[in-house]
Amino acid sequence: MDATPLRLDTPWGPFWVPREPDTDHLARCLREGKVYDEGVVGAAMEYARPGTTVIDLGACFGQFSVILADKVGPSGRVRAFECQPAVLGSLRRTLAEPGRENILLEERAAYDVTGLVLPFPEAAFDDRYVSWGCFHIDPRQSLAPKVTTVRVDDVIGPDEEVSFIKVDVNTCDLQAMRGALFTVLRCRCPVLYEYEPLSQELWGLGLSDYDDFVGGINYRLERLIGGAGHNFLIVPR
């Protein structure tokens, strides 16, 4: 699989994506000038405020980060977290383009402990796994390449005002939210996370574990986003 970065000219400026596969959903949207996960981006645009920080956990090729960077403006910032090596090769180039200085890249996996070294298997595309964003940390694959973890709370400054958090790290969304607990409690910002039942079996987690976390921080479900109903927007009670 050829992961060499390829430049695309889009309505949001230049983006870089791996040359293959041509089935990647986000890369295809960028080629066609469309917004990937339009409902997710729309929810973030609704709540993000100029001059604040938006956190993008699972930035992939950076479309969400770039769009939200325009919303928060030069006095705000987007903190983009991404750990997949093949994706990072393209994302670094995208964020190095002029005018994207308010997007700060964190090249570690968002998790509930900082400094762990966990297996992240190389991408293996098939009929089910058609996009780079399908792949994830897998603790069963001990011989796979490794990524290092970080808690969001260890990255965000104590006076940094966060207005929105997007969590889409493929199987580890709950761990990533736990790692952002103090930031969420301090800022009381909306959080949008993805829940995919099959992927949670890897960790022995279920929807009730997510519900317990949401209730424990005194948040509530605002609405489901997306046709599959896998994206949960939660807000303070």
C-alpha cells in the first residue's frame, strides 16, 4: 500500500493524503470538495467559540481541525491528536501549510494514562477496513509497531479555555475521555464521542460503561449525530 503523501487542492486549502487506497472515505471527500462527517463538524461549529481551544482526538488527515481552526480564529487554537504513522506523514504536511499556525499537532495516542507504549498494527485493508481511520490500538498484537499514549489533561494548560472536544480514536474513546476528565470538568464544554459496539468488545466495554462516565461527570445526551447513530453529543446538565 502506497502511503506516499499526495497533495489535494480543496475549498479549505491544500491537504495531503496517502496515495492509496482510493476507497478511503475522508480522502475521497477531500478530493470531491465535501465535508466528511458533516453532522460532527456542524455540531462543533455550533459550540466552538473564537479565541478558545477545540480538541480533535483522532485528527486523521486534518479536515475537522482545519475547519475548526477558522472558527476559533488566530487567537484560538485547535489541538490535533493523531498517532498512526502513515497518517501522520500526510497530516504533518497539511498542518505545515501557511495559515495553519493555530493548529498544534500532538503525535501521541489519546488515552487515560500518559507514557504507555501500546501496539498499533500496520494497516491491512480489506472489504471491511477500507480507510486509514479504521485502524487502531490493539493490545492483543504484541509484536506490532508501537505508539505512545498521553492524557489530554497532561497537554492542556490550566488556564486554557476549551469550547469543544471531538473524540474519534477508534475503540479507545472512553479511555481518551477519561484522560480529559479534569479538562472537561473545568471547562464544562460539549463533547462528541463515537461508540461502535463491535470495537468495544476488544476492551470488554459496553454502552453502559460510557453511560456511567457521562452520568459521573453530570453530563447528559444532547443528541445522536449521523445516520448510524454512533456519534453521541453530550453537554452539561
